[in-house]
Amino acid sequence: MCGRYVLATPSTDLVALFEVDEIGEGLPEPSWNIAPTTRVAVVVEPAPRDERPPIRRLEAARWGLVPAWAKDVSVGQRAFNARVESAAEKPMFRDGVRSRRALVPADGWYEWQQGAEAKVPHYVHGEAPLSLAGLYAWWKQPDGSWLLSATILTTAAEGPLAAIHERMPVVVAPAMRDAWLDPEEDGEAALEAVVAEAPEAAGGLAMHAVGRAVGNVRANGPELVAPAP
């Protein structure tokens, strides 16, 4: 699973990297310890309402998907991850698979490995910001405003990553970002395609053990990703 991750890359760099057309309001500050229910940056490409081409946007979203039919925002607390094996069928996620797919920029993520006495956190990262496969939804809040929320898709870990944890986020290869975001693409086919390429996309990632301070949601700063002594 992916329950904590890092995004310290400035929004200006993300705009260039993901070829963003417009930037939304309230984007989160750089963070080395992003936790569920907090605001995260997502790249989305909503279906246009007229003949104009789609507009790619960098938006702030609540991490934990709240579907349109939810009665309460708390539904999202248990929907910060979605398993690729069942996302296309589950009512919580299937509309997202069909036409509301997102990219979640990340410098890396944390995973906990069971040790002899306690779980040991590891930081998994690349040389450049990663794009994690996500889904998004809009939910009308009691005050009439709209909440954008998102979830991160996970798949079975392979290679060295499997030694840390059995699950991992789906890393979208750069060449597949456009098709994944395109709301006109067949959702299930897009999902199958990114999952098939995920092992290769994640093949060059590095990982190392870090200090246990990352387990505290209030802890933040670049020291969290430093290798443990």
C-alpha cells in the first residue's frame, strides 16, 4: 500500500514536467510526510463540455476518494488507496476508472518492512518526480461547494520492492501519461496498460531505510528521507 509519500518538487517544476495548462488554487506546500486526508497535488484532464480540447490542470485534492454519492466526507478516510485488481468493479472507484483518472506527482514514497522487533520504514524514490496512477472524484459539500478528492492505485510489488512490502503504488511511465489522463480513452484498457508497464516504470527506483520519525504525521522536513544510521 501507499500510506505516506513525499512531494517537495516546486509546483512550477511540476507544471513543466506534466505539461499543465492551468493551475488551481490552494496547492499544498512541499512536504516530506504526506498523509491521508491531507491536501495533495494531482494532475487531471476533465472531459471538455464543448468542442474545445481538454485542459490539463494541476489541482489540490483531498487524499482519500469521496465519491459523488457519499453521504459524508469520512468515506474517504478508508479510500486513500485502490487495488487495481478490483477498482474497475467497485462502486467506490469504477467511475474514476472510466473517465476520471489522475496522476499524483511524487518524489517518492515510504513503505514499512517487518523487522525482527519492529517495522522499519524505507524510502522508495527515483532521480526525478514520479507519476503515480490515481483516480479522482467531485463531492458536493453541505455548504454547496465542491470537494476534489483522489486515491492512489496499488498493485502487487515485484522485484526488490517485494522484499519490503507486498503492495506498491502503480508508477505510470512517462510515455503513458497522456493516455492515462485522456477521459476519452477506454478506462479498463488504460488501467491494464499502465499496470502492465508498471514493473518496468518502477524498475530503476532506489530505496533505503530511514528513521522512524516519519511515523509521526507531525514530523516533516528533508531529514526524514535521509538514510538511517
